[in-house]
Amino acid sequence: MDVAALREALRPFVGGLKDNCTNTRMPEYCQQLGLPPPPEGGDKRGRMHAAFDALPDDDVPEFAVGLLSRRMLGPQLRNEVQDLLWSDTPNIAIPKRNRRELARALQRLELFHHWENFEQLLQDVFIIEDDLTMLFTGRRGGVLEDVHRHFVRNPEDADVEALFEQLKAFDLPDRRFCLLLEGLASADVQVDAEAQVAVVAAMNPVLQSCGAELRQTSEAGGYPVFNVVALRSARGRPKNLIFASSRKPDLRFRDAVNNDIEIVSNIDDVLVYDRPLGVDGLRWKDLQGWWAETTGESDATRAKKTLYRRLMECLPTSSPPQRQLFELYFRSFGNAIPNLPALLPEVWLHWDPKTVEQRGAQALLTHRMDFLMLLPGGGRVVFEVDGVQHYADASGRADPRQYARLAAGERELKLAGYEVYRFAGIELQQESTPAMVKAFFQSLFHRHGVSAP
């Protein structure tokens, strides 16, 4: 992401925020916006500029997202800022032909169930010029008046394809068009979950032909949140993350209907993250916040340290390369780690109350993953550190059957939508290892649209 361009786009706007507060209230106002305290003295615009200039580069994107979420930016600046924020996001192409098919698929449904929220969605996605009809005649005019007339006052005239044509939705950049689809599937616009599901069901057959789909990625206020994701990511959404356990946990369903599980063995032996994931996946700061709440630790610095220590403790002492990969990930990105995906160790993929010997040929492969990352848009990435036990028998001799099980397990993961990356233990114990690990994660993050230094 071009942070310098983002700063340049936002700086004049930030200077203009001087009119929203007095000199006395400016420190409090800056704090609310997520800016450092302004210096004392000088004119108000200069103080706002100074506070913005003091904002670290790593925090500028989050500051911009905050302005967008408060709808503080005008349409032109909003689009410019969004385009900069999306510059590192993988593009999901939806051709014009498929967009027309989407409009026709929506024709049989009631497009929205809440006019004011739908009107706001249109203003959030499109640049709709102010119309002066109201000023001179007392009646609304322009695009929004046309939409209201055909979809609210005279719904028998509603034509979704004509609406998309009038709004120039067929020519929107792909990411902005996806924003429109996500808004149409939102609880604000559809009001109830059943209507959300109906809209998603109508659009997904068309989207799937483009290699994408609307998928529930989280919940908000008890309603599902849907985002357009590439089909290469795993289907479904995580409900229970069972991790940080080097031995098989003893668990049972406390409520099978709600998928609530209970750890029967020593609770300290395993961690279970059961919060909904947002579109950003699971970041370290999300995991740290959960840990602080779970343990009752109010000191953020201490929570960060105790969580890191707890995760390190679960890594097998018999595998120094595995511990090395975990340590190097944090060392490579330093202060940027809170906004980066969490590297979860010892994650249980399959859990079976019976042993492999009891299950026999029906046993599930790849029970536990060395590391897992949950990335934006539903992406799931597995990292495996291979020692001699992955391809040799107990005596250290090459074992084709052991390698065959390894290969079969990897195929199973990939078919389920996971990306799998393997590291040889020896390559994590070289002088060049730190540079190699950092370069690998930088490339991985670029592929998935994650901003990293």
C-alpha cells in the first residue's frame, strides 16, 4: 500500500477538521479520531496537521478506515482513499455479462426491505451528485428520486437491471461492485436473516461461475455478515479453534445443537477460540484481546507476553525448527505484529474420540497442524515443519508408506480449500533462515492482500 499517497490524500481533509473543535478540546478530539496529541500553540490547522504527521505509517491505514466507518469523507475523497486501501487486496473479477446476470437474478426478489438504509448504501458506493430540485420545487429529484418512485411508490415498475444501468454499476471497479453486493446482502438493507439468505442464494450461482461467492464471514448484532470471497479459500467459517495443545484433548459436546464444546481434560492443556471471525481473519490483536478477557488480564503488555509464552510452551521441545519458525515470525515484523494474522500453533483439524488404530482405514488424516493462519476473505493457510519422522521409520530409514500418508494428508487439506506450505527442518536452522522466513511471509501476505512492512 502506498502510505505516502494515503497521507497526501488525507492531509488537507485532516487540516479542515479544525472547525470541529476548539483549541482546548483538540487533544480530546484527536484522541477520538485515533491521532496523537497535537502540539501546544500555533494555529488550529497547523496543530491538526502536526498530529496527523506524527501518526506512524503503520497506523495511517487504520486511521483512514476509521474516517470511512464514520462516513466523514466526501464521495470523491472516499473513493480515492478506498482505492488506496484496496490496492493490495486480491482482485475478484466480475465481468459485465455476469453483473447483468446478477441483476436479473435479483429481479425476482424484493431488492431491499429498508429504504433509508438502501439509500445510504447507494450513497456509500456511488458518487451521486446533489440535485437542486428540492431547493426550487420542494420535491426530490435525480437518481434517488427515480429509485424511490420505481421501487417504493410503484414497486410493480421495479427493474433491477435498469437500476444498475442508471447507476453505472456495470462499469464499477470490481472491488467497489463487490461492496455493492455485500451491502445488498447486509442486515441493514434486508432487515431479517431470512431475506439475507434469499439474496445470497440468488446471487451465488452467478458469482460461483466467476470463481467467487458470498460467504458468511462473521456475525454482527445476531445477523450474519456476508463478504465476497474467492472460491480458492476454504468453505464454511471456523466455529471452534482448538489449538496450543501438543496432545489429543479430551472433549465432549456440551450442547450439540449449538456446537458448544467442553474440554474435559485439564483446561490448561488446550485453548479454544470460539469468537466469530471478521473479514480480516484472525489477527494477533484479536487473539490477544480474547486472551486478556479469558484470563482476566487487564494489562495489555502483560497479556501480550503471557499469551506468547503460553503458545511457545505448547511447541514440542523435540522440534527446534518448529520453535524457530514461531520465534522468527514475531521477530521479523516487530511492532507490526498486532495487525498481522495470528500464527496459531498445534491446531486440531480432525478430532475423533477413537484412535487411528481403532478407526482403521476410515481414520482421518492430518489430525493436527503445526501452524494455521486465518487470513482475510476466508483464506486458511497451513504451515508444516518436516523432520525425519515425516519420511522415515523409527530407525531413520526412508519409509515410502510414511511419505505416502504425508502426501495423502496434504491432498486432503488442499481439496478442503487450505493452502499448505512445508518447511524442511534443516532449512530453518541456517544462517540465512531469518531473511528467508521474512521474505516468505511478505510474499504470502502480498498474495492475500495483507499489508505488512
